[in-house]
Amino acid sequence: MLLGRLVALHPALHAERGYCTRHLYVRRKRMSYVFVREWSESEQAYRVKQQDFDLAPAEARKARPNASLLATAAQYGVPQAQELLQAMRVYSNVNWIGRQTTT
């Protein structure tokens, strides 16, 4: 169970360079990452490191630059990602019908 030990989801937007980095940390015996997604200037691509996160490395590398790695993993059925997103209860004003206005 990842949720009970979740410490931080750290996004950092680097607008001047047009990319962002994301890190997800949990507390184990000491704080460690679940995944780290960082832009590599030399490779002109994201580098992804994972620990106990079941997203296939090939799928992690294929994630769109503007896509959340957590959301991408949930779409591929990664249990840890689905657990976290379900707990976050992400609300949106867009559903299968389209955009819903709020009052």
C-alpha cells in the first residue's frame, strides 16, 4: 500500500524551457522515490527512474511531454497509480458528455 506512506508529489514547471519534472516520494525506512521524471538536455527526452512502480520502462518513455506519468501509469493499469488517483478524487468539469458549467 503506497498511499499510507506517500510523502510528496513534486512537480516543477520550467516554462522557459518548455518542460516539467515530476518526482513522487514515499517514506520507507527513509524517504525514497517511487518515480522521478526529469528532462535530459543532452538526450532531448525525459529520463524516468522507478522503484516499486510497475509501469513498463518503454511505456514510461513514450508518455507525452505534457502528460502526467501518474495518469499515464493509471491508464496502463498500474495498481499503485490507480490507488493514488482514486484517493486523490480528481474532480473535473469535463465528463463523457463534455464540459459542464459550474454555478
